[in-house]
Amino acid sequence: MKSASSALAVDASAAPAPASTPATANAWRIYQGAQSETIDEKELIERYLPLVRNVVDRIKLNLPPHVDVEDLYSVGVTGLIAAVRKYDPAQGHTFAGYATTRIRGAILDELRRLDWCPRRARAKAKKLKESINELEQKLGRAATEEEVRVNLGLSHKEYAKWMEEAKPVCFVAIDQTAENEDSEGASLHELIADESDVSVRDRIEKDELMQLVATRISELPEIPKKILAMYYFENMRLAEIAAVFNLTESRICQIHAQTVLGLRAYVSRMRNR
């Protein structure tokens, strides 16, 4: 069996964690039953807690703002506990690498459980986003609907169905009563925290995001650009916008959905540079 100190070494690809010491190695030998059947897990778990924060910080970059990061951290800790209990140094893997996999798996399982969107629809949205990214990098401009459709090999009817399933929609009834014991009948708009006190870092990140979006919108074709302006800045309904362009409401919805997907793909691409 490989030594515990070797098994606990943190490889370059794993999240940062404290280096193994003789004391930690001895704790592992005790925990594995070599010297005693009783051992407190606390030392081992606390030593590798930074792994949980590291995994959560990576995952949250691609999550919508409504996801509670602290809830994910709690789920990640359960993944770490499972890793401590099931880790076998004889397998030859570093504990940091093994634990990172278990932590990430636990968090992704929780996100899937909370996800309201069908997996098939999310897969289609991902393919659309990848196709838009691919075309825009190749063409150096915003991709048109026809170019995206042809690139995916879809008929007009299939493409319209994909866009309908993948369009970004989220409904929240602000005036409904919060369903918890502490709300005392208050509505959600009375319970939502005041976010006017924004940190300097958040303000800078928001400004950079707004600049990215504004730059990309300025490069869009005229119709998608006007639809975004009417919908988000003039608060016009899709039916009203459709009347302006003499198009159907479903067509306007489709153009809006692709434009938003394209903006998201662009922002993601710029942030990952």
C-alpha cells in the first residue's frame, strides 16, 4: 500500500489544500483502522474544507444569481464528508483529487434536483449557444438565425421548436405571499433584501458586464437591436412589437430568444478569455 503521506499529496490540477504532514498521515492510518477503531473525523474534514469553497467558487461562475451559494457550500461539505469516509489510499489517487470529484458531484446532483428546466431543453439550449459561439468566432460578427439553423442542420419548423424550448424565461410573482412560517403573511417584495448597498467589486463587475452587453448590442442587426430596445427600455409587450414590424408575436419571440442567447454566449466567451 502506498504511504498515506503520498496519497494525500495535492496534485497540480486539484484545488489548493494544506500539504500532508506526518500528523495528518498518522490520522489517516488511524482512521483507516490500522491502530484504532475510534477516530474523530473532524480533523480530516476541517483540514480539507478549503476544497469545498474552491469547487463552489468555480461552479457559481456559470450559475444564475438566484442560486444560494451557501446552500451549495453545505451540500459540498456533505460531499467532503463522504470522501473522507470512503477514501482508500490504496487506490493510488490523491485525496484532494478524489475529494474534489465527490464534492463537485454532490453539488451538481443538487443543482439537477433544483433545476426546473427539462434536461432535453437544456441540452438544446447548450447546442444553440455552442453553435452561435462557433459561427460568431468564424464570422467575426453576430450570427443570423438562418446561419445558426443551417449550422445545426435543422428545418425551419425544428429550429422554431428548439427556440421555443430554449428561450430564457423566468417568472416570479412578487406580490404572492411567502410560504414559510416566519413570513407572517408578508409578500415577497416586502421580504426581498435591499441590494442598493453594492460592494465596489460587484459594481465594477456589473459595469464591465454592462459595457460588454452594450458593445455587442451595438453590433447587432437593426431588427434584433430595435426589439431589445422596445422590450427592455420602452417596456413594450411582444404583441406591440410584432405590430410595429408587421410580424407575428411568435416570430418576435423567436428573434428575441436567439438574440439573448447570442448575448449570453458572447459575454461567456469574453469572460473566459
